Amino acid sequence: MTNQQCRWGILGTANIAKKNWQAIQLAENSTLAAVASRTLPRAKQFIDECQAHVPFAAVPTALGSYEELLAAKDVDAIYIPLPTGMRTDWVIKAAEAKKHVLVEKPVGVTAADVEKILTACKKNGVQFMDGVMFMHSQRLPIMREILDDGKSVGDIRRIVAHFSFKGSEDFLKSNIRVSQELEPLGALGDLGWYTIRFALWAMNYQMPTSVIGRMIDSVNGGVPTEFSAELVFPKNVTASMYCSFLTENSQWANISGTKGYVHLRDFVLPFFGSHVDFDVANAKYLHTGCDFNAEDVTRTIGVAEYASGAPNSQETSMIRTFSQQVLSGKLDSSWGEITLKTQQVLDACLQSARNNSAAVSL
């Protein structure tokens, strides 16, 4: 490790890894040393494809096994986009090899998996973080100021988050995201993770007291393809989440309070452009004689931030933040705590759904 750059390795060649290849290249405190796949030709193919689009001056080394990457002396941190069913073992192995770990979500099949991972990371003195990119958008701190100003939203009463895309027939038959072995949490893990995280973020990571989950549709012996849940927080604040592989693309969220609401049209993947924004609404209802008028009083707050593929995009900020944590030599356990809370709520949602939507206390 140098004082200037964190040296990365990518363990696995999932499609999402291409986005973080570019993010590593764009983050000034990061460089990519190697990519590992189960076969050397696949690692080389992945590097060739990415290098043709976003080239590193020094071409990353192709490795034909995951073990080679864990043993590499020129790698400080490893990004792991392996399927959920494989993640726990490889994250623990990476931690035991003294590699800092950024891992895709859902991090484990259960919260017990996450607890094992966090224990291994703490024992071996390595940084852990999950790959929720929207957590690193410049939009969130500004939204937090709005939520905390006491007048724009007031006291939070209701949170709603919806994340879906319509998978093709082939997707629903053969994609790994509907595999009982590789991705047993299906849409709940792939999409619901974000809706749960957003609700927890809005509530400053206060845990719900109870959860009710509903399996609307599933395939392959119980892999969720459409799922909804209701979360109840202290003081009767409620949150509703919906995720689906059966409903057309949608990714909106709303936080409503006693004085107004905040609304995002693209809370996970910002729509293409050079800025991200959100609406703050304080509607008025006026009744005079025979006039009944609902007045729209909405302001849009924009942030100069590119949607993707730029130095200030959220995925680059994620890599930059993680690398800075590694370079500082000081671990931040809060990222692991947030991950564990997300997985615990997800577990409760699934437990409820599998028990005829009976409420689960947390």
C-alpha cells in the first residue's frame, strides 16, 4: 500500500464489477492490480472488455483462481460481486488473508452469515463495507438537512420505497437471481435490500419494532420474485416497501411527515444526467365558500452530480470513501453495523412471509 492509492483486486467477473472497474479508475486514491475468475481465460476476457472501454495505464493482472488473488501481495482491498450463496465463505477468506473487503448485497443469506463476516473482519483488522452505492451520493446529506430542519417535513410519519424491474421469461427461468442455490433471496435480496436500507437511513438506523412480510410471487421452490412488507417503528412511524422482478422499472421513494414530504424518482440508480435531485412538497388546502383548492407548493433541490461514470458519481464516491478508510489505517465499524441491521430486517420480512404474514418482533 502506498500513501496515495489503495490497490484493489476484483474477485469474480459479474457484470456489476464492470461499473466498479470504472469507479476504481476514476477514484484518484485507487488503482486496480488484479482480477480473478475461476478460469484464466475468463479473467483475461473480462479485463480485455473493460480495458477497451476504460483503460488503466498498467493493465491489471489476470488470475485463474480466487485463491491467487487472496495471496497477492500487491492487493490491499478486494471487491467481491460473487452470488450471495457463495459470498460468506469468500469474504471470510479474504478477511483472513488480511484484505479489506467491499462486498455486493445482500451480503449473506441470513444475518448469522453477516455476523460471521463482521467477526472475521474485526478479528483480522480489515475494513468492511457493502456495495450500496446510493449511500455515497451527495444527495443524501442534503436530504438529511431537509429532514432535520423541523419545517420542511416535520416529524416523519410514513416512508414508502418501491424498486422493481420486469424480467424476461428467460430471466425468470435461468438467471442466477432466481436460483435457489445462488440467490435464494431473489428480488427481496436484490432489490428489497435497497428499500429496507432507505427506510433505515431515513430513521437514522433506528430498528423497527415489528415487521410483516408478504410473498406475492415466487419461483423455484420459494425464491421471491415479488414481495411487499410493512415495517413499524417506535412512535408508530410506518414504512412500506415493494420489490419485484415482475413489474416494470421503477425506483421511487417518499418520506412523509407532519408538515410535508420528500420525494425521489430515482433513489437507487440516478437517471442519466449531470445532476441528481429530489422534491420537497408542502401542499396547501384552501377552502373559501364554494372554492376547494389544493395548491401544489413544491421545490426541487438539485445536486451537481453525474449519474454514473464520473469522478463525482455515487459509485466512484463509494470506492473513494472505502479507499480513504483503508489508507487512513483506522477502521469504521459503522458500515458493518448498518449492513447487519439491513440483513436483520430482511430476515424478519422473509420469516413473516413464510409464516402466513404473521408479525415478527425485532
